[in-house]
Amino acid sequence: MSLKRISRRARFLARGMLALGVGARDRGDGGHDPYFAALSAALKRAGVAEPTLVIDRRRLEANITVVREALAPTGLDLRVVTKSLQAPALLDAVLAGCATDRLMVFNGVMLDEMVRVHPTFDVLLGRPLPAVQVEAFVRRHGAGPAAAAHPQWLVDTPARLAQYAAIARAHAAPMRLSLEIDVGLHRGGLPDAAAIAEMIDLALAEPLITVTGLMGYDAHVPGVARPQIEMARVKARYAAARAVLIAKLGGDPARYTFNAAGSPTWRLHLDGTPANEVSIGSAFVKPMNFDYGTLRAFSPAAFIVQPVLKVMDQALVPDIERFSGLISRLNPNSRRGVFVYGGYGDAEPVSPPGLAFSPLYGGRSMLMASDKVDLCPDDYVFFRPRESEGVFLQFGEIAVYDGDEIVARWPAFPVAA
């Protein structure tokens, strides 16, 4: 063998040992804990043999209760974010449990779905949609009760308002517009009182346009150095924007939509806020990216289950098979290879403990484990998704677990929703 080939193999081995976490402690701890063991048994009884998204209905209901009881003494209304709850029955369970008819929608497909299943609900757009998409909606639905006048469209610039006003005039369709304001996230929206006043003046010049309120998203707050100070600034910016709107338009402030927050920040509005409603979506199922201190009272309620297809014991790494024994001694968590279907969203293994994706295999179908991890073919590995939006749409149907059995299958919304 040439020195060059030996050198390449040595470099690959060194990279492999580094990637495999040489020197790590053994993270294996047997099989599933009682919760996942019970869920695993229920899935086997239900005949689940393919990657499946599972919703724990009891945990979902407990999370709903946390929100309902926290909001009850505040007078704040709840707007449910549809993109985080992408199955009709799941969304309906949250709406019914929280006794709200307010929805936040982020694209045209989901807007059409809400017109179909909840035609009388109060819908606020969570982002400004392209004018082409808005006009297509107006063409599809005309100027009736489920038409352009029904949603609160979101606008962020004078140019966007001009586009929407042109659509309203072209189709003789009244439109309700909510103004996006920048409360510190700097992702867009009207930056100050002067910009808000200008937008309202432009809207007042359009007979078919009605300004219905404000939307200020504050998702940046948990990530800044001093969240409490920044939250005070957010509320001050929002209060100033609200004052401009009321001064310009008059009337009872309660008739306007003053929308704020999201799952990470809604609790920060409970002690007083210029908003009159908060938006929540992901908190109800609590994917991994929502492990915030403000959501400590919530339990993860969504899991991806993948059947185990193969178990390789001991794990062999292509091209450096002869070093596998050495690698497994240096890192006990690389001794066993567990193969599942793979794919299905950005998720991390949570049960049994001690599993991790192999950095040396392409894709996400092989997991590394120590020989203390108890898994066999036809067992299950449970993953926790990092996000709910988009992930739920990949499975077609969601398996519903009631703490004892799989009791239902909930179809997801269309893939583009």
C-alpha cells in the first residue's frame, strides 16, 4: 500500500474517531422508560410499522389547560397559530379547549382551508402575502362573507398597502388590513410612529380599505442579553404604536386587534401589556426548539416514532472496519449501529436514552449506541421534532395516543398548508 493511501486512511480514521466522540462517557441506559415503554406497547397493539407522528392527547389537553387558566384572569384573548398545528382535528381540539375562534394563518393554502372549515372565524394573517396570492384569493371567493373582507390581511409598507388597495378596487372587494409594527425584532414592519401615521393616512384615502389593528412579533426577546429590559422596550414601542392608531382612527380601542407574542413570549404579557390578544401555536405540542423557561409548565406532546429495521453489533465503519474495535473501546457509544427508516424532519432521538446520529453515514437512518442500549429489530426509536410546522405534514395521518391506546388517526392538512 502506498504511503499516500496510508496517509489518507490515517486522516479518515482520525476524523472518524473525532466525529465519533472518542473519550465520551457511556450514555446507554437500557431500554425505554415507563412512558415510552407504554407508548411502544400501544403502537405494537395498533400495528404501527412505519414512521409515524404521535400526539399524546392527555399531554395536549394538559397544555391547553395551562394556557386557558393563565389567560383567564388577564382579559387577553388567544389567537391560535395554525402553522404549528397542521391537522384539522388537532387544531379543533385546541380551539375548543381554549374557547377561541381567532386564528393566525401564514399562507394562501391554509387560508383557503380555514375558509372551508371555519368560515366565520376571525383570521389574521401572520405575514404579508404576495399580492399575486391575495388577488388569487379574491378571485376565488368573490366579495361574499368569506371573501377578501373577512381575513385581516397584514401590511408592512406603503408599497404593500398600495398593491392591496389596487386589488380591492379592481374587484370591488372591501379589505381589512392590520399593520405590522417593528417592536424590536427588526424583521420588518413599520419602525416608528411617523411610519404608522403615514400608513393610516394612506389607508383612509382608500374607501375599500379598513385598518383593523396592529401586529407586533417579539420572538427575539428570549435570545437577548437582558430579556426583562428588552420586554419593557417592546411594550413601550407597542404602546406608542397603539396610541397613534387610536388617535388617528378613534372609537373604542376594544374594537381593534392588538396582536402580540408567540409561544416563547406570551407569558411575558400576562402582567400587563398594550396588546389585547396573544398568539400561541407550538407551545401546545412543545417541540424541542421550544424548551424555554417560559414554557416549563408544558409537556412535549408530539413524537416521531421510527421502527428499528436492523441492529449492527458491533458497528462497522466502512473502510476502517479493522479499527472498529479500537473506536468502540475509546467511545462506548459507537459500539452498536441502529438502522431506522430515516428522514422525516429535523428531530432528535429521545428514547431509548443514549442514541445519536452517526456522523459518518449519510442521511439520518443510522444511529450509534452503546451496548447498554436495549433495542432489537421491530422495536421503536422515539424522536422529538425540533419544530412542529412542516413536520406534521410529512406523515399524512397522526396517531393519537390517550395514555393507554392509539385511539384515532388524524389526517393532516394539505402538504402546502
